[in-house]
Amino acid sequence: MYDVELSKEILRQILWSAETIARRFEPITSPEDFVASDAGLEKLDAICMQLIAVGESVKHLDKVTESKLLQGYPQVEWKRIMGMRDVLSHHYFDLDAEAVYVVCEVHIPKLIQTIQRMIADLTA
């Protein structure tokens, strides 16, 4: 059995980062908002940093739970989260503002809901 308390702490870190992404994304209405100004580029940079943190934490969570926890929550594309972390970390100059926009618009709300449920499930 894996360390439940450590798993909940990692989940809380992921939740914090995902909620931070959601807050930073609020004023963004299109992918162009990211690249049209220095302020937009700063938002993009800040969001990407949190996406890297989420991906790294998901990798760590999968390791400490011996790949057992994430498979119980298939509504989130965990492998794609880990892959995005790799792309952002190693191929930053290939960054696609539209892809980041879609992640923030579509996937982050679902991730927040799922992480909240995971924490509740582990607490019960």
C-alpha cells in the first residue's frame, strides 16, 4: 500500500497549481491574448511554469502510488499532463499558445474537480 498522506499532500500541491492557473487564465479570452503584449507573454510564462509543476507532481504522484491511484480517475488524461510537462520543459521554444489556451479552457477545470474528488476519496 502506498503512503496516503504523502499522496494527499501531492494532490493538494497539484490543486494549488491548477487553481493558480485558473486565476491567471481568467482575463485571457483567446490564444492571441497570450502573444499580443508583454503582459500576455508574462501570463503565458507564469501559466506554463505552473503546468510544468502540475506535470512534475503528477509524475511524482504516479510513482509514490505505484501507478495505482491515477488509473482510478480516467476522466483526466494523466499521460498527456506528464507529456506536456516534458514539452514545456525541454522544447520551450516550440510552445504553442493555442495549445496552452485549450488546456486552460477545457482541461484545467476538469483537473480541479477531479483532484478535489481524489482528496475527498483519500480522506474518507
